[in-house]
Amino acid sequence: MSPILVKTLQFFLSLSILIVLHELGHFIPAKLFKTRVEKFYLFFDVKFSLFKKKIGETEYGIGWLPLGGYVKISGMIDESMDTEAMKEEPKDWEFRSKPAWQRLIIMLGGVTVNFVLAVLIFIGLVFTYGEEFIPANSLKDGILVNDTTLGDKLGIQTGDKILAIDGNEIEWLRHTLPEIVYGETMTIERDGRTFDQQIPVDFIETLSDNKDKVKNLISFRRPFIVAEVSGDSPNVGVDFKKNDEVLSINGITATYLDQAAAILEDYKGRKVNIAVKRESGAIDTLIASVTNEAKLGVALAGGSMADLAAFGSFEIETKQYTLLESIPAGWDKGVKTLTDYIKGMKKIFNPDTGAYKEVGGFAAIGGMFPNTWDWPVFWGTTAFISIILAFMNILPIPALDGGHVMFLLYEMISGRKPSDKFLEYAQMTGFFILIALLLFANGNDLYKYLFK
């Protein structure tokens, strides 16, 4: 099955789950408060639907336009813009006849379900799979910066220990780059001294322009451990043994591959003295030849992170959770995901960051899924998208849940209900705002596809 098809199937499955559950968040309290729900739809049924069936007073269906879904609640000005029904006298079973607090609960139901769903998914993931991570403070000799150009732009270099972002300690190595993206100041330890380094305001734009270099920008330093001498190596016959740890080359420290690579560049086509530590603990010196490509022609040991961690340059921690332990862990992941997303949105609204270039539409969301079907990744991505939907829907934009909530709060505080005519105009305004945002986001996807 092609990667594009796999991504597409995952995207539509995830989207369908999230839309149906979001709309159930409106549907269930509406029914509890005896409010009539005329339609419950996955996707929009403009002009026609792919499937529909009426059960009781509600028509359930699947539309053909996959831009979302909706429930049509009687007596409510929504995306259906059914203004004719609003001209009639209010009925007891209509939304507009219900107390403001009931209407508020109905409108908050969707985003509440989205957030709770994300937390439940995170709980399930940590309970089922646990978590494996490299503690940032276990990196004995700091991080590896795989691209010096981006590193120089950011102000970091190989060997640095990034201790904190905006005063918050970095606990896991894999959190380092995301925290940098959302942060403003890094606390760095370099050569025994600690200092604060400002994160360039336009660093997100820099990452956007160098996406192929982003994934592994910051990683652990790989120790130089020999597995065997390659068959075509100039060093066949040199007494390299399995799991030899390289300590130095011509007296210069070379315990990590990044150190060795820099040294070997200066000795192309020459012989060098290499100090190695054997598995027995003995230290021997070997004379080896460097190729014109600055290689030794040896295969490297350490096929997994666990193998490399065994040599002591960093640690790996694995944490398993009981069901009770997984609940606060899942909650914390949900809150952190939402908090980080809000930080990202703040960056987007600052033109100097260039973060607006990263706004994406359906293609960007689909691209978040892996090329192969991986259930843990699928559910993790679904949880993240659910957080996005919760946040976006609660924005105080007319036509979104947040717009309705804004007007309901005004009514509850002031004691005055906005007129139906005002709500109609607000709904239309919000609709045009959403269309503009939709065009911008998907236009960004198209621009990246065509020109990047």
C-alpha cells in the first residue's frame, strides 16, 4: 500500500473519530436538556448527503464535503443559517428557550470532549506502552548539533548542555528542540560556565526554511565504538577488536564520532596512532590508515540506543505506569500539549517570528501521520489533533463554539440577550473569517508543495 494512501486513510479515520465525538459533545447535553436536535452529520451535506437515516426526531447522516461536521439544534443560529425558523415564536424544545447556563453547557460540550479524549488517549498510551527517554542531564558531554549553520543561528554548539528554556528545566532530550521553538531564552552550560542565550525571534522561520535539517538538529553524541574492520578497509589486519572504544587519535581526544570526524579530516591519506580501550579495560595503541575520504573503514557497534547507552555516555530510562499512575501522567501530557500549542499560536501572531509560514491545512495535518500504519503513532497524532480542535473551536470567533460562548457569557453577565439579527450578522462574519483562514492555511500547503 502506498505511503500516500496510508496517510490518507489514517487522516480520514482520525478526522471522523474526532468530528463524531466533538458533535456528540453538543448532542448529549442538548438531549439531556430536552432540546431538539434535527440533524447529526459527519462532514457537510451541501445539496446532498452520501447517507442519511432519520431516527426519532433526528436525521443522522454522512455528507460529501469533509470539512468538518455539525449538529443542527432547533432554535439556534448556526451554520445552517435557518433564519425562517427563527421568525416563529420560540418553542419549549428550542435552544433559544433554554436557560443561558444550559445553552453554555451545550456549546462547551464539543471542546470539552476533544480535550478529554486527548487526555484519555494519552492515558491509554502511557499505560500500554510506558515511556522511554534520555534524561537531558545524563548527557555526560553535552548534545550533538548535527547542522552547524542552524546551530550557529541559534547560538548552540556540540558539547553544550541546554539546562533550561525560559527558566524551566529540560528533563528529556527529545523535548529540547520543541521547547526552544516555543521559548525565548536558553540556559546553557558550556566549557564549565553557565549563561543565558536569547533564542532568535525568527528561529521558527529558519526552521521552516530548513525542514530537512530539523528532525535531528539536536541529538545525543554517538561514542566511537568499533564493531569490525570492513572488508575493503585499508586497515584490514590492524588489531581492531569488537567493542573497542576509541579514546584518541594522535593524542587528540576522540571518544565521540563528531570529534573523530573533525580530526580525520586533517589526516586524509596518512597514518595515525589510535588509542583504544578494550572490553577487558586494557588500553592499546594501534597504527591505522586514514582514507582520502577521511574514514578508517571500520563498522560501528551499537545498533540501538540501548547498546550505545551501555558505554556510559548517556542513560536511557524506561518508565512503566500502573493504571492509577497513568491518569495524572496522561492529564499532564494533555495540559502540556495544549500549553505548547498556545505558545505556538502566540508566535504565529507575531509577524517577526515568521511562524505564520508554518500554518497548514489538510495536507499539513495529513502529513503528521506516518507512512506505515503504526497504532501508537496514530493515536498520539489523533490526540494532538484533538487538542488543536479543542483550542481552535474555543476561539471567540462567531460561527465557532467560542463565538457562541462569548455571546452567552455576555448575556449571563449583562442580563441582555443579543438580538437574533445581530447573531445572524455575527454568524455570517465569522463564516467569512473561517473561509479566509481556511484559504490561507490550505494556500500555504499548496505554496509549499509547488515552491519548496
